[in-house]
Amino acid sequence: MIIDNFLFCSVPCIMTEEEPAITEQTVENFHGCYLLRSNSENKYYRGRTYIGYTVDPNRRQKQHNRGRKFGGACRTNNRGPWQVVVIVYGFMTNIAALQFEWAWQHPDESRRLRHSTKKTKKENALAYRLRVMAEMLSVDPWRRQALTVQWLSVEFQIDFPTNLQPPSHMTVLSGAVKTRKVTAPVTPAGKDTGRAVKTFPESTADVAIVAEDIVLSCGVCKASVEKSEQVTCLVSSCSTRFHLICLAKIFSLDDELLLPLRGSCPTCKTPVLWADLVRFRNGHYRDGIVEIQASEIFGYVAAVFTYCI
């Protein structure tokens, strides 16, 4: 069924040559915005939509369906059951996610979406909200963020129009989502020993790389680098340390923007997303296996994180 250039389909829509299996994703320190659709038996409420922000989409859906007394919203109270259609996540902070939520809820008032056309008579509420989402992912500041679009209801999954394709560095997935909280690793007694452990797959065996207690130097300026101001390459055979500001300057050379999007490690020349480097620095992916996969389509290396819990 085609509704205003949006093709509703029942297969995963992802910009790769092979379609991935629909699997459950585990996301650390989740900050995301979700789109709900009402499946109410009351035809007056059926098909209505709701947009919100959450750190735990599974818990939030239950709250909406149980009602306002259990933490649900006033606009969703007694108008369900509500079904999660899609989630956009990967925001570095709750503020960034809340800004996306507000613009998605109020596209007519957002200065970022002044170019967006208003809802037409032919569009239902869901089609309109999905079109606005696609338009948001193609404009600043969101098109420069390492976001993920996760479809939880395959029957409402869309093929993005040609002129509104998500940027190549964004990931489009299908399946359920789990969340887990992590905190940045803390060195005992507040001392920076320079010791770190990362686990990567090599053939069929996992290899633990341990940096011994040595004085670390930046791979760019060669000056000593403290743990509080360092970022580490994700590639197991490299693991070079850099000053955060030194690597940011190199990553920003092509775009001439303050906030980098992606770049290549000066040591191993592997292209990676800046967001993945920052997430690892902040304590993400410490309990899992990090697999580096090259993409000929995207032209950069994506870090795929599989958890062992």
C-alpha cells in the first residue's frame, strides 16, 4: 500500500546489499524518541499517534498501555492499546533527544523544518509522522548525528523516498530493543594507571589486549596524554591513544565543523564514526565483543557490538 510516496512493506529496509535478520538489539545508555500508534477498538481513537522520549522503550510502552495512574501520558490514557512503530535513538544526551522529540511533535513550529510541507488531507496521522521523521533525519543538526532507526512494528515499516534517504552513516534496523545502563570506568583511588582491557574477536578466539602501566603519548602530537582527556582507536591491532581535541581536529578537517562526524585513525587509517569513539571513551561496550566490519557501500567502518550477557 502506497500513501503519499511512502511504501508500507513487511521486509527489513536497510541500505546494505544483504538484508539482516530481525534480531533484538541491546543499547547502552539509551536516549531515544518513539512513535506510538493506537490499536483501540474505538474507531475515534484507532490510528492516532503519539511521540515521546524515553530511556527504556519497553517500560514506557507498558506505562502508556496501563494508563495515566501507572505513569502513562494524559493523551494516551484509555486510548490504547498502543503499539510502538519506530524508535530513533543514538543521541549522546537526553537534551539532544528531547530537542528531536519536540521538533517531531511540532514540525510547524521548528525552525529546522520550515521547508516541510504541512499534513495533507490524503495523509493519515501515521504517514505524516513518518514523513516528518524522514525529513528530520536529512537536515541539520540530526543528519550529522550517528543515529539509529529501529522498526519495532514490521507491518508499518517504510522504504524511505529517494529524496529523503537517511545519511549513509545512520543505521536502519528491525526488531526489539533492550536497554542497559553503563558508567564510565573508574580507576581505584582516582589514579590514572594507563591500564585498559578491550576484547575483540580474532578468528574463533577472543583476544584480550592489555595496555601495561606505561606513560602514554598522543598518536598525533606525541605529548603525554592523561586518561581524562584521551580517546582510543577501536581497532584491536591499533588501540592508539589520542588527545580528544587532537583527534577531533583531524576528523574535522574535511567538514570544517566543530563537531566531527567521522574520520580515519591517523595510525591504522581505519575510518570510524566519532560517536563510537566517544561512546567507548564513556564506558560503552566494555562487557561485549567489538567486531569491526568494513562497508563498501558506506565507505567507512562500522562497529558492531555483540553482548555476552
